[in-house]
Amino acid sequence: LKYMLSVHGHFQLRQDSLAVWLTDFDVVLTNLEHLS
């Protein structure tokens, strides 16, 4: 059970960082569109 919880926690952490990365990427794309 501990193993499953740690795996789930790690997965949740990866999901959060992925969401943040995607948001940053979206901001960069928007800035590029404004520049061009």
C-alpha cells in the first residue's frame, strides 16, 4: 500500500509539473504571436 501511495504521489507531482509546463509553453506561444 505504501508503494502504491508513493507511486500515486509521484504521478500527481508529474501531472502538476506538466500542467505548469504546458501553461508556460502557451504563454510563450502567445508572446511569439504578438511579436510576429
